[in-house]
Amino acid sequence: MRVLIQSRQSGFSLIEVLVTIAILMIGLLGLAALQTNATVAEMEAYQRSQALVLVQDLADRIAANKGEAANYLKDDIGTAAVDCTGKTARWDLDVCEWGNLVNGAAEVSAGGTKIGAMIGARGCVTSPSAGVYMITVAWQGMSAAGSSPGTCGSGKYGTGQRRTVSQIVRIPLLGA
């Protein structure tokens, strides 16, 4: 009789092992999804930090050249690489160099290709009022998110994928 009881219970351990494996598989799939989401979030954060550095760079350039601030007003800066040799005006050279930075001149792959820090980046400088200049960098995000303010790069990226960072530069209007 003892042998019969053991043979009835011998399949129970196999079912326990299969259930344990199924639970482990679900947990590992969850970890893989978490890793994927973390990678996307890390790339988004990297792109945002690069955009913030670029916005601050142009803000410093405009503040250093206050007398020519109105010449910095442009849309879609940096959509293509431009040769800056021969630019003599300080503002023209600033816009050209900054456009190349937005385009990715500082980010180079091992093969020497300029890859850029952001996907499809472009810069815009607008003047909402006299003596006020808004510098914006727009780029394509990795996933859909809420809407970004402003018009820089509007309609150039997928729905909810446009990301922007902006900074205001105020130039005092001295004299009357």
C-alpha cells in the first residue's frame, strides 16, 4: 500500500515546479519591461539636458552682444550643417555656430558622422515683446507625452512627441 500512495503524489512536485517557472517568467518579463522604460527615460533626460545647455549657450551669446540682439531672431536654426567661415558679423557667426551645435556638430560617432544629441533638433529665437527674446530648442521625443508650449518645431514631429525647452533673455531698453 505504501507504494500506491507514493505513486499518486509523484506528479504533484512537477506541477509545483511548472507553476514556479511560470511565476518567474512573468517576473522576468516585468523586469525586462522596466529596463526598457528606464532606457527610454534616460535618453529623454539626456536630450533635455543637452537642449538646456544649448539654450543657455545662445542666451549667453545674445547677452554678450546686446546691441545686435534683434539680428538673432530666426526660426528653424540648426536643421542643416552650415559652413561658418567667412561670417564676419558677431551675431551671424553666433547663429551659425549655434545652429551647427543644435544640428549635432559636437556629437560624432566613431566613423566621424555627426549624430547630434537630440533627434531632429531645431532652434528658434522669437521676441514676444520689445527687449525680450525667447530662445527655444525643439526636438522629437522618444515616446508620446503631453503637448509642449510654444511654436518652435510645431507640426514637425509626431503627435505628442515634440519636446521643447526655452529661456527668456531680457535686454534693457536704455535711452528714450
